[in-house]
Amino acid sequence: MTRDEEAPDPSLFDRRIVERNIKRGLITRKDYEKFLKSLSDASDKIKSPDDAPEPSSSPAGTGTPSPTTPREPV
């Protein structure tokens, strides 16, 4: 990529399709490596699984029984 060229679309670097885009010539391996180096470190935003809230027994915490919860006879 030269200075006169625009920066490639960030969606071209999606890890699920980046190899396909390299093979098709949409980006180069060098472009991809440069993109990876430009990413910021977000490791400080990782949360521990211990910090996650406990799952609710009812859907979306509504307090209503889920369809799979057996009902008491009337």
C-alpha cells in the first residue's frame, strides 16, 4: 500500500475472512500485520468470570416461570 492509496476498509481484516481477502488480493499480508500492530491493548477491560452476575431462573429476570418450568396443579 502506498501513501497515495486509501487505507483498506477495516472489515477486510475480520479474522473470519482475512485469509480469503489476502488470497483474493484485496489486502496483503503486510497490510494485515500492520493492522494488527495498530490495535490497542484492551486487556485492562477483561472481566473475571467471578464478576459475572448469577443467571436468573426466569427469562430476563421477569419473575415469571419459563415455559419449561412445571406448573403446580390448580
